[in-house]
Amino acid sequence: MRTFALITASAAMALSPIAAAAQTARAISQADRAQGTQANPQLVAEFGGRYNGPQAAFVERVGKRVALQSGLSNAQDDFTVQLLNSPAENAFAIPGGYIYVTRQLLALMNSEDELAFVMGHEVGHVAARHSAGRQRTNTLGGVLAGIVGAAAGNSALGQLVATGAQRASQLYGLKYGRDQEYQADGLGVRYVAGAGYDPGAAPLILGQLGASSSLTARASGNSTGGIPTWLSTHPSSTDRVARARALAQQASRAGTRPAQDVTFLRMLDGLRYDDDPAQGVVDGQTFRHPVMRIKFSAPAGYKIANSTEAVTVQGARGQAQLSAAPRGTTDPAAAVVQGFQALGARVSSDQVRMTSVGGRQAATATVSATANNQRVDATVIALPLAGATYLWTIVTPAQSGIAAFEPLLASFTTMSDAEVSAIRGKRIRIHTVRAGDTIDTLARQMAYGDLQRERFLTLNGLSPTAPLRPGMLVKLVVAG
């Protein structure tokens, strides 16, 4: 959650019916460029903004080199390749020459070849125009996004979806079909080979992504509830990995693969990992934002998802979303009206009532809407805290009230100086194995309280019996 950010609208974008892998891609059109230009800032903002530094320059160079093999354009400057400051493992591309990879996914990789395949795969989806069908489905079906449904009870509330709830990442959160994945894999392998990379990296990164997804599920009991991960939108399987291996063997050139990509691994050193403290940190059931100096705890069984614009808490009895009111807003009642206005709904000051939350004065109003053909109540609560005004937008089944979220609201409070100082982010540190180092001794250096060994093995793509040789490089996640 970025400081004093508002919930933003998002544009429908997408990547067309399946074509033969050998078919020449349609060149980037003016319409593609216009759509990409419109969607790009929204996607970048939702995925934490751009991540700058040497890693971003590295990703840009590789992405453009691979994209040139697609036939979409022969000019590198026609492609925009960006590293995103997101803790979700994801990569995607959209029409207009825009290609993205998150820092979290970059950290999982062990070679430039793996990065090239992932980006080639995404460009393949665009070249084959796979998301034309997904865009039509989304438009006709009305994807539910954010915390308000696709249809509302009156014309004013109907704008909740159009302007406040639908997020770009959720438009990309629709899964590709199996045949589309196979085709994009084939195109990715072809682009990688054409760019001079080793296609043998394809099954390696697919396998590692599967292992990482399993580890995430084991650690949290669920995937990241807000922004989709790569495997959640690109379903994998043992069969898919085997197919990728066969494709890679057909496309591979004779030669010896180095034991490690030393240049790539050293490039990762210092890369931010997991949550960026500047955007807030999720720790189990607690969210803390050291810049805003606020924190809250979600009820048991509810999941917290953090994005640039807001923090969402979702569970069996509904969803709650926290965002900041416009800077300078001091009147809670006015903030409630503005909160609904930002969503496109008209609420008069007469509909706002004063209340108390955690012993603090607050203002609230509730309107009725329809989501998934079910009646719901949408409640906005404005609560001054730490010199700012915050908005909680809560959607619950009709006439059920917000009792399930009262513990959440009561826990919303400020952080002490000691709590703020205690929050440290995590970074990747590249370690050179020394004599005496073992998987267990290195795993104990991982900045986690659980599953240290499993996290170390997954991050480095190692088996439990893999030998560690002095001089080899491994990735550690450390505080910093």
C-alpha cells in the first residue's frame, strides 16, 4: 500500500485465437500501442511500481533481445521491458510491446537463460493473441474485482465496478488454456534459441516455479490472495514440464552448459525480496506500514493481500479494503462522501452517521448493491488516525452487518517508534560456498522463522541431496 494512494480504475487489456507456432506474428499496430500505453501505468502501479537499479537494466536487455525474435517488431525501441517492485512471482506481457517481470520471480531464477524463456513465453502469448478471447469473456461476464460486484442496484452504484473495483491484475488473473500454454512454451523455446540462449532452461524454471508454488501453499495455507502469481495464471503440470523438456532438446545446440551462471547470480545480489517495507509488510494475520505508522490484525481465517493502492482482507463473511482518503481530508463525514464518489456512487451527507471505532470518532454510511447476483451491503467507514484519514470499505452479505470485521477495525491503530524501527525488509545475498558449509548451516541463515531448509532449497533449485562445492554460489534471503 503506497502512502496516500487512492483506489484506481483499470483498463481491460489482453493478449487471439490459437495460431500455429510457426505462424508469423502480426506486427504491433497503432491500436495495440494505444491500448498498451493506457494500461501500462495502471499495471505498473498495481504491481508496486518500477524497480530501479542494475537488475532492471539487466531484465530490459534480455527482454528486448528475446522479443525481437517474435516478429512483433524488428526495433528494440518498440518494446518496453520493466522490472516490477512486487513480492508476487509473476511475469506477463500485453499488446503494444510491454513486457513485465516481478523482482520476486527474478530472484527465483538461476540463469539468464531461465529469464529469457519466461519472457519469451509471455511474448509468445501476445504474438499468438491468446488473450483476445479472455478479454471478450471478461467484458461479457463482468469479472468481479476489488471488493464490489459486477452489477449494482442503481445507476450510481453501477459505477463502483467501472471506476473503483476492477483491477488490471485481475483481468490478467484469468487462466490460459492448456493448448495456449503449450503453444506459448513452444514459441518461448523458439525465441530463446533464436536469441542465442539455452532452451534447456525452460523445463528447469517451470519445475522450480512448481516447487515454489507448493512451498508458498505449505507456508501460508493459500496463495497470495490479491495479485495473481505466475502459476495461478499459467497452470503447470508434470506433462507440461516434460513437453518443455522435449521441445528444448529439439531446439538445443551442441555445447556444454556451465555449472552456474555466475554473472546472473551476482547480478541478483542486493535485490529486494518479499514485501517492500515502504509499501507495508504482511506478517501472518498482521499488516504493518512503517511509513504510515499504522497496523491492524485480520480475523483468524481471513487473508491479507497488499497492493500499491490498498490492502484487502478477505474471508468467509465478506471483504474489507483499507485505503487513504485524499491528502488534507480532516472531516470524517466528508471523507465518507468522497470515498463513495471515488467509486462513482452518490451518497449525501444526510446518509452519513457518526460512530465510534476503537474509542475514536468515525463516520460511516452503507449502500446496497448486487454482486454475483446476490445482494450485498457496501459500507464505507472514515477513521482519522496518525494525522491522516483512512477509509475502510467493507462488503458483506445483505443485512448481515459488519460484526465479523469489528475485531479488525478495533485493531487498527498506530505503531510505536520501537515497532517502526523493528521492521526490516529482506534482500537476496549471494554467498560463495566455503569448506564446511552445508545445506543446513546455510539454511539457518535464511531470514525466516519456519521452513528455512525448504526455502533455501527451493530458492536455489537444489535437491535435498545436492552437493555443495566450495566456490559455488548460492542465494540467501537476509534482513536488510
